[in-house]
Amino acid sequence: MVTIENKRGLKYFLFGSLYFSEGLMIAITTVATSLYLREQAISIPLTTLIIGIVNIPWMLKFVWGPVIDYFIRFGRKTFIILGGMLSVSCMFLVSFVDPSVSLLPFTALLFLSHVGIGFIDVSTDAWAIDVSTEKDRGKINGSMFAGQYGAWAIGAALFPFIGSQYEYQTVYLLNALMILLILLFPFIVTETSKYNLKQKIASLVLTEFKKKTVLLVAVFSPLVFMNEGIMSFLMPIYMRDGLGLGDVQIGFIAMILPVFLAVGSLVGGAVTDKIGRKSTLYVFIGLNIVCTASLIVADSWWKLSVIYGTIGFLMGGHSTASCALFMDVTNPRIGATQYGIFTGIANVGLNGGGMVTGSLVVALGFARTFLYAAWVFGPALLVLYFIQIKKQKEMDKTQTSI
């Protein structure tokens, strides 16, 4: 067995690899499934709606979190394995379903596969909170997001190519196999549980969310991720229907975003540990507003590639800083629940923004939708201004006294 308590490299590898499985699911949903459904003549609004529905489990982290915290004596790793097996099983089954004939079963299986990944995500986050400190949370989040976005990049390039050459059913089988292989590493890692008793989750959560800072962070979380949701859902459709690109070309251009997201995550993680959460967020979000708005001039593949890559870098930076902020204000005793609430609400913004993207495009057109995606950062910056961040020692003292 392998221990990670005092080994930073193994920490980064473990959490990065688990988030890699999440990135594969993002690529499957936002790129492969989007193209697959459009290939089957499913309308743009219905396509984005289905993608939004199968992503709903990401918004239900407040459900998975209490389950994991309540059974904390079994550790975080147990739920990673169980969630992973659920996801692998559903990915395998969905490869045999034709969405043009059986759209509901297709959607249901994808939904359940995301439930499994949701358990992996919440358990991984809680485990990371257990073994991290304020000094390395930015870097740990950077490694996690780098893994997620790296997988997204690989999937964005690989899945459309495989789908166009060997049919998209093969893509779902391949994804199941890759997630199964990722699950092998947690098996050999020793988890040291700090809490061995059942906890009164509800009372602890209520106490935490009576704090002004915690409430403001909860409001901030969906606002800061809404832009990412719109971009993730919108760009594959824009490349196909706006620029008239083919699936393989779309895949390679779509790969640009997660590649730069991964780089931005690593840079953002290091920067936020150095200069603080709010300063990092102001810089990365401010620049992203400008770049997102500039998509209105992206009328060719090369212009889109340049702007898209820059957006990815900035998005990775502020996503990492945001999640480090979530961890900073999370009580480790209810790490899965409280952090799950923050990220679950964040996914409401991300997924909610994505779900309405198709309707926005139909109503406003692509250019105005890009401008709207830039505008949504405004409320996020306003809320961020009022968030007061305590020092680690002060927070630890407060959480210990609860």
C-alpha cells in the first residue's frame, strides 16, 4: 500500500488522476455527445437540454456530500470506488443504445454515469481537504483541474475522431475502459481517516452557513462558473453551425480550451497561493471578460483558436482560485458536504448557463450570446468584493470550537 500524507507528488498524482476521469466525462458530454446527437438530427435546443439534464448530478453534490460525511468511518476512498464502478457500468451500457430510437434510455444511462462521477468528485474533494493546508490548496486544486482539463483536451480531440471513423458507440466503450483503469490507483493508496464516528451533519452545516462569508461564497460560486458553462455548451455548436467545420476539425479546436485550461489551472494555483484568492480572481476574471466579448470577431478557425485558447488559460486560473477559496472556508469535519454544496451550487450556474445556451443562440444569435457570456461575470465580481477572507489560524480556531 502507498501513503500520500507527506508526499506532495503522490497527492498531486492521485487527485489529478481522479479528476482526469471527470474530464473524460466532460469531453463525452459536451463534445462527443453534442456532436453525436447533432449527427442524429437532434435539434440544437434539445441537444443542449439533454446535455444539461445528464449534467444535473453535478448540481446534486449537496446530496452526495452528506452521505459520504455520514459514513465517514468508511473513508473517502470507498465512495470513489463505488461511484467509479457505477459510471463504468453505465458507460458500457449506453454504448448499445441508439439515441435516435431510444433517446430517453440513452439520456438516463448518461445521467447515472454522471451520478457515479459525482460521487468520485465529492469524495475526492473531501479527501483533498483532509490532507491539504492553505499553503498547498491552490497547487492541489491546480493539479486536479489540470488532470480534468487534460482529459477533456484528449477526449475533445480523440472522441470525435473515433466517432467519425468507428461510430460514437465505440467512444463510450473506450471511456468506460479508461475510467476503470484510473480506479486501480486509489486501490493501493492508504487513507488515514481523521474522523471515525457518525456526525450530526445538519447542525454543523447550519452553523457554517450562518456565517456571512460562507453565505457570500455560496452566492459567488454559481456566478463565477456560469461563463464556463455557456462556453462549454456553445462552442462545439458554434463551430459546426456557425463556422461550418467538420467533426474532426471541431474536435481539435475544441481541444484548445481544455489544454489551456490545464495550463491556466497550474499557473492560477501557484499564483493564488502566492498573492491570495481575491487578487487572483480579479485579474483572471477581468481579462476573461475582455476575451469572451472579443469572440464576436472570431469569424474564422484561426481567430477562434487564438481567442479560445486565451479564454481557456484565464478560465483555468479563476476556476482554480475559486475552488481554493471554497476549500478555505470549508470546515474539514463536513468537507464532503460543505464543499459539495459550494461546488454543487457552482454547477447550477455552470450547467444552468449551458442548458439555456441553445435557446439564447436561437433568440439572440451567436454574437450576442458571446456578449451575454462576458456580462455574467459582472455580478460575480460584485459579490467577490464583499467577501472577507480570514486567515487560516483564525478559521481553524473557529471550526474547532463548533
